[in-house]
Amino acid sequence: MKQKEIKNNSEIVVGLDIGTTKIAAIIGQLNDNGKLNILGFGHKESHGVKRGVVNNIERTVEAISEAIAEAERLSDGEVASVYVGIAGQHIRSLQHRGNIMRNSMEDEISRQDIDVLVQNMYKLVMPPGEEIIHVIPQDFIVDNESGIKNPVGMSGVCLEANFHIVTAQITAAKNIERCVNRAELEMISLILEPLASAKSVLSEEEMEAGVALVDIGGGTTDIAIFQEGILRHTAVIPFGGDVVTDDIKEGCTILKQQAEALKIKFGSAFVSEASDNEVVSIPGLKGREPKEISVKS
């Protein structure tokens, strides 16, 4: 971030969430205590994204620019590069085991050895049209001794690891990058949205005990499952709040904005909570009578 007034030398990070219903940007800066200060944020209604996938470049670029501009106004700075969240029904996750053979048992296992092991996973052959966006070690095996969380400093010849690998469609990822670049921004990297959400809201204790994070968005529902501090599973399901709105629209034969308003004000997952005689009146189109719909329906 190029700032008009440099507040201090701490790193400034900008996150961009390109969602189905809104595009949000947030600017944060680490303080001396390692806590994140929010300098600015902005959001704009999204009309160019469907279920996490960009389907209208121009409208998405416009929304990104407006969300970033709003965040810049609050932070008194100019954004140059961003970390971008990715979701969508094209996201896949799989498990894989990899290994490297080290030259000497006397030398300690280093961070560099782990980096080599991770980089080897990025060379896996994927189905046509897919690319790897995350390689996440789950646990390590050193000379057949399993269940090791951090092998750095240990001795051993054969270093193995179980990996959680996340893939995305190349075209979907490229379209996101194209939108970011056309908004005159540089994309530092793509981050799977449930992983970003987990970093934000889950504690170490929760991930150790076992927890499922479920983030229900407008077009997709993102899931991340942790146990013993290890990421066990991720998924992006192509159902979200917009699907509920569309069902109400079709079921009650009303406009989408009316269906959204009905959902927000009267929506409930429990039919038993609605009384039999509670009725909502929906304004009719020009020259037409209002429409009455039971809340139970």
C-alpha cells in the first residue's frame, strides 16, 4: 500500500472478498503488539458474480474499484496490491502423501526440507483445466515414525507428509485475476475463503478439540473442518442465501427484491413458529392488485 501519510513501518495488508452478493475490501495493519488494526473497509453490491464465479467482468471490476475506493477514503491511503479470496463450486480438495529422501541422517531436518516437500506437491499432475492453489501439510512421518506435527530439528533420512491439496479451475482463477488487474491492482495471491474465515474466527483450542466452520454466503456455503489442530477437509457447496431467495421468488411468484425482503423480515427454518393466520401483503406491479402471502407458506 502506498500511503499518503505513513503511520509506522508495520506491514499493511489489503484483503478483497469477491462474493456473490457483495464485494468487500478491508485494509489492516499490524501494531507493535502483533494485533491487527483496521484502517479502512468498503463494500459494494455485487452483480457480476454467480455462486463464487465471475460471469460479468465489467460489473465486477466496477464493484471492486468502488469497494477499494471506499476503503482508501477511510484509511487515507492508496491500495496497490491485494490478497483475494476464492470460492465457487469448481473448488476441489484431495489428500495426498509425498516424501523426500535426505542425504544424511546426521543433519537435522530443516525448514528448507519441508519447503522442498511442499513444492514437490505443486508439481502433481491435475486434470485438464485445474491448478493447485494450496498445499497444506497435515502431519509428518520421519523414518516411519508418524503423527509428527513439526519435524524441524529431528534426525531422519526419509521425510514424508500427508497433505491437504486445494485445486481450482484455471479459467475461474484467471477471471478473478483479470478483474483485479483491470481495477489497477496487483493480486499477491489467491486464498481459499473458508481458510481465511477460519484464521479470523477460530481459536487454537477450537481447532485442537475439533470444529467445523460453516460460512453461508449469498451463492456458496464454505466449509472447513479441523481436528487436533489439523485441517482435515474443505469444501465449497454451490448453495447459499440467494438460492433461498430464488425459491421464495418462484414459489410465491413475486419479484426477487420482494422475495429477499420477505426472507429477511419473516424467514424462519421452523414452519411451526409461523401462525396459521399471519399474512403478508406484497405490492402489485403497476395497475395490479396487491398479493397476499401466508407467512407459513
